[in-house]
Amino acid sequence: MNSNHMIHSHFAELSGLNSGTLSRILKGKHPISMAQLAAITAGMELPEDYFFEHYIEECFSFVVSMRRIRPFIFRCAELDRLDCIEQIVNRLLEDLSYASLLFEFAEQFYADNKRSAARILYQGVSEAEKYQHSEQLALCQYRIFQIELEEQQDLEEKLRAATQFELYVSRLDAADQLDAMKQLMHIYGLVHKWKRVDELAKEMHRVASVQYELEGRRSDIIEEGLKRPERPFYYYILYAYLARATASEASGDYGRALSFVDLYANAERWVQESDEQSRQITAQFTEWAVANTYLYRLMSGELDVIHEYVNYIALQENEIFVALRYIVQAANVFKLNIDSILERFAPYIPYESGKTDCGDYKQAILQESYAQFLIELAIYHFNQKKDTESALSILLTGLEISITMNSSRNMIACMTLFEEYRDFADQELQGRFKNLSSEVYQLNAKKDLILLDAL
């Protein structure tokens, strides 16, 4: 006002503020609301967040009032002023009575897809309540875990997040427990920790079975207020059987895998619901049961089922890519020629759509599966003594995907195979391999730096 030779009334008119209110603000007798701050900033023709860092002090200068702080935090989230949110949260949590309110804000940010802002609040509340062993603390850790899964492509980072979060799973409400265990199984499956997948699936079955039985006893009135998982409870019972079958198959125990298939094959016999959702879910598990029965029989050495398997999955378009990966794997184990099958399903390589009737496959699962498929396909070409340069190119594509995900297992497999057939690689392939090897080296160097920093 002094710089522009303005009197109170002129700036009050320019900013839209009441002249008396402006006078009290300038004398330090009146706390500035968020709306008033916006009006003052606009009147000065400055960016909206110009005074945000100074406004943090204003929030605590008079009596701490959430009527001022709440709109400030929410506006900071909208403008991505995470630095200001962090300072406000740290100041507020000097008084632990604000933890529950900040958790509510975090949940709203999470629902509104403002994940970075939500993470700051969840981390703040987690730190404040780390000795409380509360469900709220467990929910904060669960949300942080979910945000990590969305943001991270790196498999090792996903595994770190899973390991850190798993300590809190048992403290969650049963509904959240089931969805959390499902996500944990995805991560442990991606890094081939199948024993842990089997253990989690067993616990999922126990929790879901108890809840499904209780659900049958509850009245409709009580039912309305209960928290529910993403899917009906019977879905998680079926999913637990599916996961245990998958863990058994990955461990080479196809007999055990088939025993679990029998448990999810005919779900309509015991699922109490008869609505459209239940019909879709039970039909999906029945389809998987048929396909997986063929698969496990094939992997057990019943090679004559391969054509029945192929004809069946040809009718299940969304499952073709997943099945094709296992067919190539079986061909490598039993030295089969599947050229006609690969030619038949050529349009499904590479696989792009991950949709099934029960929702989307997780992108990371698809990527990891595709990398493994490319490795198996390259091995098949090597075994069949086909175009070796083409096989090496396929292998390098698998290595590229594995580097993107930081999948150590797949990177080692790709690099070992390339070295074995290096003499067949032309200059271009040698150059690609050299560049990718350098990326692998840099990944490992980065890990070493992280470890040194942690010491």
C-alpha cells in the first residue's frame, strides 16, 4: 500500500475486503482467513500461493483454528504445495489430539486421488501413533503401501513396501485385511516367494470363511453399517484356493495344485448368493478351473491334452496370453513343437489388454509375465534351432522389460542366455546388449549407494 501510495479504502476496494477488517488485519488484531489471504494476494496481483509459507505462522499466531487450517491444507494439496502441508502437519502433531482429524483429511485426499498430499498426512499420523498399536495406524500404513504400489515400478521397492507393511495387516478390519492380503500375495508372487503366497492365502481363507459365516447370521439392519471389502467374502475364499493352486504349480507340485482347483471349480454349489455378481464370479472361477486343470495335467506330462487346452483357451480371449506363456514353457520342458499354436495365436503377442470378467490384472503382474514369456519363447527358438538372431532380439526385449521392473531373476536369466548364444549375435544385437548391460550395472551401483547411505 505504501509502495503504491494507496489508502486503506482503495486497497479494500481493490481486494474486495471490508475496510474495517483490513484495518484490523494490518494492526495484527485479526487473524487472516484463507479467503482473506486469497483476496489480498489477488489484489496485489501475485501468484495465489505467494504468501503460503508466511501463512503457516499466521495459522498458529492466534488460537489454533481448524477453520483456517483445514482450507489452507486443502488448497495446498490442490496447488501441490507439499512443503507447506508437511510443515503444518508437523506443527499440528505436536498435539496428538489432531491425529484423527488429519487422518480424515488424508482419507479425503486419497479418495480425491491427491496421493502425494495424502502420503504426507498418513506418514505424519503413523509417526505420531507408532506406539499406539491402533487400527488407525494400520490403515495409515496400508494406504502408504497402496500408494507405493501405484508409484513404484521397481520390484525390489515393491517388495520393500510389502515387507514393511505386512507387520500391520493383522491390525486391520477384516474387510481391509482381505484386500491387503491379496495385494501382498501379488507382490510376493512377482518375486517368486511362493511359500509366503501360500501362507497368506491360507490366512485369507480363514478370515474370509469366518466373515462369510458371520454374514449369514447377521440381520439386514446390522449389515448396513459394516465395512465391506472390494469383493464379496466368498470371492476371497475362492481366490485363496486359486492362489494356493498357483503357489503349488510354481513349486512344481501339480497334484497339490489340482486338489485346490477342485475347491474353486464348482463354487455355485456352496455360494449362498444368487445375484448377477455371484453368477459372474463363480463362472469366472469355473473357467479358470477348467483352463488350469488342462495346464496342470500338461505340466505333469499328459502331453495329449495340449490340443484340448488350446481349443479351450481359444474361446477365452482374455486368457490366451497367460495360457500361451505356459504352453511355451511346457514345450521347452517336454521338447514339443508348437509352431502351429504360436502361429494361431500370433495376434496375441505382445499382450496388451489385461481385462477379465473380474477386473484388471495388475500392470506389474502382466509385465513380469510378459518378460517370462519372452524368455521362454527365446529358449523355444533356441531349442528348435530356429532363427537365432530373432531369438536373441526377443531375449533383449525381455531384458528391457526386466530392467524397467528391476526384476533381478529375469535379468540374470536373459543375460545368461544371451552370453550362451552371443556368437550368433550381429553387431546391432551386440550393441543393444552392451547398452542394456550398462543399465543393469547402473541399477546395481544405485543399490550399493543406497546400502552405503543406510550404514
